[in-house]
Amino acid sequence: MAKQVDLGAHLKRHFGFDTFKGNQEDVINNVLKGNDTFVLMPTGGGKSLCYQLPALILPGTAIIISPLIALMKNQVDAMRNFSEDNGIAHFLNSSLTKTAINQVKEDILDGKTKLLYVAPESLTKEENIEFLKQVDISFYAVDEAHCISEWGHDFRPEYRRIRPIISEIGESPLMALTATATPKVQHDIQKNLGMLDAMVFKSSFNRPNLFYEVRPKVHPSKEIIKILKNNVGKSGIIYCLSRKKVEELAETLVVNGIKALPYHAGMDASTRAKNQDAFLMEETDVIVATIAFGMGIDKPDVRIVMHYDIPKSLEGYYQETGRAGRDGGEGRCIAFYSYKDIQKLEKFMQGKPLAEQEIGKQLLLETVSYAESSICRRKTLLHYFGEKYTEENCETCDNCVNPKEEFEAKDSVVKVLKTIIEFKERFKSDHIINILIGNNNTAIKSYKHNEHPLFGSGDEFDDKHWNAVIRQSLVRGFIIKDIETYGLLHISKKGHEFLKKPESIMMTKDHDFDTIEEDTHTGGTAAVDNNLFSMLKDLRKNLSKKLNLPPFVIFQDPSLEAMSTYYPITIEELQNIPGVGTGKANRFGKDFVKLIASHVEENEIDRPMDMVVKSVANKSKMKISIIQSIDRQMPLDEIASSKGMEMDDLVKELESIVYSGTRVNIDYYIDQVMDEDIRDDIFYYFKEEAETDEIGAALDELGEDSYSEEDIRLVRIKFISEVGN
């Protein structure tokens, strides 16, 4: 064993540090003694050093089993920077040529290589097993060890095969390292690696410099742009669940003047590596990524981590947010939450084996609980990892900064505990809640629990109330959730004590994300500047006389309302106003932005940030496809049918297209379905008589008996397209 003083000298010599972080020194001493070691250390705690330093001190080569090629390259480059000899660290994986592989093997056999990084897949190859049998192995280190567990957030079946392969190559001390593991996952890792007797070194999961916040998912792209515009030059990572969303969001950020790049497993390796390097070298500020990005990315000054989509598990969330503020500086973690996303994730699970579905659902429920609960975020997170947080107010999460209303919960807690006991601790929280509120669903009926005296005994409250009570009883330790049986509820010793002697207990109401609906009104009249609105109407009136066009052909009222809310002062910004588009902005917009700009200047108006959000394209793929079908003169009813739409929906799409300034020619279809006189009457009405483009006004004027609403809408499309665009 190395002496304490020697360890400090080695640390200084190899890495230039004067002191160890946390329990690094104890971990390294344990490895040097030849003991099996389990290291649970949050991101930024200095896990890598725990195997790097002993590998440099001990004779032989340490085998580091690691899941990602990008991670290995990163680690090998870092080790080579600390040494004069490139042979000191190598990786062995599918990205290497035969010549490179031979060089690696030569350096290992020559005793130059102290650390060899291998992917589990490479470890299983027969030729590699045979080669490693010849090597003097100092110890094995399994990095990102949570990948072993089906209960972890990143389960990889190939990790399950590590133990038998190590046994085949030859026994040496074993290390397992992870930045995130619940007690269940930790046990799973130790059991699978055959290291239940290992010394366990567990650091606190508390990251006091991180600020946790959950926001309702309403206009998330706008929110993200606002946040990034207010933090110019700061490094950020935005996580999305799908590759498609990664591409779309990165593009949206770029057109809004934010330096952003995408990263996901569907991109070719060289582009991925290029984008990752650009982020590390500060050539780009923001990476929009799937969870493929970030494992082992050692960038200390990431200031913002956002989740566009809520993650599949709290472990995943903790791991990803842990990439913020690794230098101890500011780190903001913002997640956008909508229960619809959870339902989507549940749908994706269908078709998987039942046990996997059960595990997935349990992990999702924990995420829902975290998002919807209004108790301290830090308390919830640390409880999940088996750690107690005793502070009343962490002051660094949205729930502590803006506390929710409290209620007296003594009677409710007693009722929940009694119900769990009455039903022999054999049910999950949703079943207990359905009994309390009297929800007569299939599961309740099948157990005949609808005939029990407790059925409906808590119906004075809704399911949200009972959810809040159960969640907070779990965090307070009255109830234990048995993860092995997919979430059955049991009463703890503390819970039994509370039942014997109940006392006053205050709890907070959950967040109600269901009531926050997406705002579909495009104009946003709430903040309309009425002076500007009337000035814009006057301008439109003058322009309509000058061009001999009805005012609504130039811009509709909702578009003027939006201009009076968001104050666009350039043609580019005007294009982003609902119902404007590129064509109209270029044709009619010059005078409008000029008027708005002078109004803003004269009145010293602080323009809202929302305005700067530009969409990537004014026409969706659907719109482009419709326009192409019209160019081929396909009948409109056939276009609707081919797109799986009702005719009414297709007409709406066409209205949206022409009102945004794009010209379409549907004469071929109108001529087929409409009498020439009817077409001309409607066209004349819009050109000469109409004061508004409203269909109701047209029907009143033209007569409902002679003209159908669909005919009027089709001719209005023709009219706007020909006259306005």
C-alpha cells in the first residue's frame, strides 16, 4: 500500500493537484490495497481520478470498461495530456484500424500502457479475451456501472456479460463507478458483478450550486430562446427525446441568432465528434441533443441544462442535470413538463416484455411525482437516491423560492395509512387512491373493492389531493415503496408510530399542470397596444385605397393585433407574425414596420423578447405537399383523402397558405364543382362590396339559400391568392 504522503506526491506529479476531492483519497487507498471497490459519486465529483491515479501507481495495466467511444477518446486524450508518452493510455474498440490495434497491443505488452479503455462489446471478442490473458492486469474498473441494471436509466444488456468474461480473462481486483444509482440499482450492480462484499464509497448527491425548476410545456421553443437570449455566451445543453426534435430545435435556435448544434446517435460519427469538439472548444454555445450526448463530457462551465421533453427516469434527469456547474459555479436546470409527454412515453413501451413495461412505468411515475410535487425539488431528488435532506428551504429550486399553498394533512395521512394496512399492503398508490375517491374501474371491481366500507371514504378530495398526500408521506418516511414488486406501498415503523399518535402535519398542494392549456389564439389581444392598433388600421385603410384592394387582403385584424403586441420592426420579424408570411411581408410590410419602429422609439417601448422567435420555415411539410398536389391539379377531395384529412381541414390549410402570402391556383377545381355565375358573384362581392372577409357576413349578403359556405371559402381563397399575393 502507498503511504499517505506518497499519494499526495503522486497526485501533484501526475495531475498537478494539491488536494483530493471528497473521498477520492479513501477510494484510491482501497484500490491500492487490492480490495473490490464500489464508487457512487455524482457528476463533477472526480470519479475518473479514482481509477486513473491507482492505474499509474500500480504495476501492470488497468482495464477500464466504458460504454461510449466518444467518452473513451475524451478520457484517453486527457490522460495523454498528463504524460509525455502517448502509449500511457489507449482504447480498444470498433473504430480502430488493424494497424492501430496492433500498435495498442504492442504498447501494452511492452509495459507502456497503464490504462486500456474497452467497450463491453470489444471485451467479449474471443481474440481480445485471448490477448488480455497474456496481460498483467492491475485491476478492472467498470465505468458508468448503472448500465448493468434494468432499473438504471441507461440499461445495456452487454454489461450483464462483464463478470463471466473477467473470470475467463483472469481474476484481479474490481471497481464499479457510477454517478447515479438508487439503492436498488446499487444492489443490482454489486450482485451482477459478484462484488457484494466490496467497500462502498458513497458521496452526497446534493449539488448545492444547481437551481432546479419545472415549467409547464407551453410554447417551449419561445421560452428556451428567451432564456438563452438572456444568457448570451453561456454554455448550455438542451435534451430532447427524439432525433427529429433535436434537428428542428437546433435549426430554430440558429435562425434566432443562437450558436447551436445538434447531436444524436443518428448522425455520422465524424459530424458528432465535430459538434462535440465545437462545444468543448466554445465555438458553439449550445448543444441540442438526445441522451447520447454528455456521458463523460468533461466541460466544467455548462451553465444551463434544459429538458425540452421530460426524461424517462429521475436517474436520467439527475445524470443529465449533473452536467451543469461542475466547476461549482452557477447551474440552472429547467425541465418543461406536460403529462401528454408521459402518455407518449407509456405508448412507446407497449409491445415490450411485461416486466420491462412495469419497470418503465415505475420509473415514469417517479418522474411525474417529481414534476408535479410542490415540495422542495432537492428533497425529492435526494430521497429518491436514498439520502435525507433536512433543510426546510433549499432556496435553490422553484418550489422553495415560490412556495405553494399548504393544507392540514393529519386526517388525510391517517386515512391513507389505514387504507394501505386494511388492504394488506398489496397495492400500488393508484389503486389506493381509486379506493379512496370511489373510482369504480376494472381493477377495483375485479378485487370487489367497490363493496368495501372504505370505498369512496375519501371522495371529499380528488385524486390530486391523495397523490400529494402519498408522495409527501413517502418523502417523510411514513410509507415505503417496494421497488422489487413494482411499487407496492408498505407502512414504515415511523408510519405505525404516526398512526398510534397522529399529530398536526402541514403538506403542500401539487402543481396542477392540467389546467395550463397551450394558448392557441395567435393574436394575443391581452397586451395589444390600442394606439398602435388604430394607427396600423389607418395605414392599412390608406394603402387599400391606394392599391384599390379591400383592407383585409393586405392584413387581417388578428395580424394587426399581433403587430400591436409584439412590435416587429424589421421585415424578418414581420414574417413571423401570424397570417403574414414572406410574401405579404415583402409586398406590403415596409410601411408597417417603419410605423411600428417610430412608435417604439417615440414611446420608449421595451419590446417583448417573444418577438424575436422566428420559425424555421413558414410552410410545413404538409403545406408544401398540398401546394405540390395543387400544381399537379389533383382534385381537392382526393388531396384531402390522400392526407387523411376532412375537406374542411384541407380548406383551412389552404386559407392559412394564401393568408400568409403564398399564391395557389385552384381554378381547375372550382370550375369543376361550381357554376360560373356563382363563382363570379362571390368573387365580385369580395372585390367590390365586402368590408370584411368574414364568411358569416358573405352568407348574409349573398343569401344562404343560393351559396354554400364551402363555395364562398373556395372563392375567397382564389380571391386572396390572385388579388393579394
